[in-house]
Amino acid sequence: MKILDGIKVSGEILRKLADEVSRLNLVHIHPKLAVILVGKNPASLSYIKQKQKACARTGIEWEQFDYEEDITTEKLIEKIEALNADETFHGILVQLPLPKNVYTPKVIKAIDPKKDVDGFTAYNLGKMFLSTEFEHLAPCTPKGVIRLLEYYQIPVKGSEAVVVGHSNIVGKPLSAMLLNRDATVTTCHIHTKDLASHTKRADILCVAVGKPGLITADMVKDGAAVIDIGINKKKDGSLCGDTDFDEIFKKAGYITPVPGGVGPMTVACLMENVVTATKRINNIP
Ligand code: NAP
């Protein structure tokens, strides 16, 4: 049994990125991320703090724009258009979720795909579907899962991969990225009949739902790689994933802890996307 250590692997990614940022600085290029935060959602504040720390570790510049909950869709779009045109910024991140009075798809659509470091625009999502060659600005969480699988040399080609959850930012793009790598992919969701019949077949089981205890040990194949993407807050304030970690630990070949698994990988891949965007904007291979 092996723990897939997202803290260790993300640390290595961040160190390499810091070297790359130093090299860019030598030619007077300073990767810079613009972060738009609306309201004071505690989870968003915590995610933003982790991203800001990663920027500090890698030398990526950070500027945050805070807005009250009652901001309109139009005002946000105005700000994004100004950031699109501002050459000092290479990445634009709108921290989700946005309040109900804001129409999120319209806001995301306003981001210049070249600066869309979250990989949420239709352009970058569409490109990602083509093949591994077009995943430059793929969404950070699926990218983080793929990096973990690569680091631990877990074979994806020819594997049975089951993804539970089909959101546009995690489940769907992750299914596509696994398919790009020649896994046989099954995507499950709330309407899937007999979830266990699918999860039991998985060599690679990725779970991104947001329901603690959804996946129990009897739903997992012996020796499987279990990637728990869920983040749930327990009553005592601590975090847990969507899988029954203690029982699955005894049976799986690999498992990600929560926290310390996919979370830090997501942040590292965001940093990677900022550096990639910076290089592409500046025509650096
Ligand atoms: P989401 O948009 O709420 O999507 C959840 C998905 O799970 C939906 O496709 C939903 O299907 C499906 N689902 C709900 N109940 C189910 C059930 N009983 N059986 C099978 N599928 C079910 O959430 P998300 O943004 O993808 O995030 C999912 C989880 O990952 C959350 O806990 C989130 O906090 C976490 N997350 C973690 C990271 C990280 O870096 N580790 C990053 C992003 C998100 P329907 O849409 O049909 O209801």
C-alpha cells in the first residue's frame, strides 16, 4: 500500500517552477496572477491563502481584487476585460463559487483564454479534449491527478478508470484526460445505477463528489489506485474526502489522503499554468 503524497510531489513541482520563474526574471519577464475574490466565503478565503503561498514560493507575482457580494456580472466583466488588456498580468483567476446574483458562465467566458489559468473557458476545455498535446491550460485539479499518477508511475494506458462525479471543472475534464492517455473510462454520477458495480472494476478510481463516506472498502477492487478528490468539512472542523480512507487503506494499492493528496497538487498545477501562460504569451517554448 502506498500513500500518494501530494505535499511531497507538489513541493517538487513548485521547486522546479521557482527555478523557471527565476530564469524568466533574468530576461525581465515576471509572471503575474490576478485574483478576483467576491465576498468572504470561508472556503474561498482558505483556498486563496494556499494559492497566494504557492505564488510566494515560486516567485509568481500576485495581485488580489476584492469585491462585495452585491457586485454585478457586468462590473466583474469590466474588470476582467481590463485585466485581459493589461500586459503585466499573465493569468486571471476568478475564485468560485460566485454569489447567486452573478452569472458565472458569462464571467468565465470574459477571460482571455491565453490568461485562463484555471482552464475553465470553453476554448481551453475544448482544446484539452483533442489530445495530451493540447492540455497546456487544462483545469488544475484533473491535471493534478494526472501528475500524481505519473509521479508514482501508475499505468493509465489500458487501465479501467472510473471517475465518480461529472462536474465541468473536475469529473468531466478528468475523464477526458484519462481517455487521452488510453484508459477505458467510465464516468459515474448521481443517476448512475448501481455505483458499486462500476467502482469495483476500477484499476484507477477517482472520486469527486463532495459526500463523505460515499465510497466504502467493499466498493473497491484489491490493489486499485484510489484518488479521493472530495473535500468535506467534518463537525470538528477537520477535513475528509469522499472515501472511507481507513478501510480502503487496507485493500487498495495506492490511496490519496485528504488533506495532503489532490489539494496541494491542484495548487501546484495552477502555478504551472501561470508559468505556461506567461511563456506562451511571450513566445517562449
Ligand atoms: P460538483 O460540481 O458538486 O459535482 C459533484 C458531482 O458528483 C456531480 O457530478 C454530481 O452529479 C455527482 N454526485 C452527487 N452525488 C452523487 C452520488 N451519490 N453518486 C455519484 N455521483 C454523485 O462538485 P465539484 O466541483 O466537482 O467537486 C467535487 C468535490 O471535489 C467537492 O468535495 C469539492 O470540494 C472537491 N474539490 C476538490 C478539489 C481539490 O483540489 N482537491 C478541487 C475541486 C473540487 P449531479 O451533477 O448529477 O448531481
